[in-house]
Amino acid sequence: MSHETRHAQLVAWLENQGHSQEEIEKILVKVADYDAKTVHESIFDSIEGGAFDIQQIIDDALGE
């Protein structure tokens, strides 16, 4: 499922719950913040667990 599809489903669900557009916008900001935090924490958990090769990412980013 694409990001756009999930976003549209969340908006539709929030509308069905009776939230206004202003409320939905505020909720979406919090959801995006939570999503970014979760991804950030997941990456560091993967690095610590050895499942994520940070050196490879660094090398790729720096063109080495």
C-alpha cells in the first residue's frame, strides 16, 4: 500500500470520526512527527543490533 493510499485512508477515517479539517491537519502533523521518531529509533536499533551497516550507508553517501 502506498503512502498516499494510507494517508487518504487515515484522513477518511478521521473524517468519519467527526473531526474537522483543522483537527485533521493537527492530527496529521502529530502522526508525521511520531512516524519520523519511530523510523529514527528503528534505524538506531538496527545499527545496535548489527542488522544495519552504517558504514555502507556512509560510504554510499560520500561516494566512496
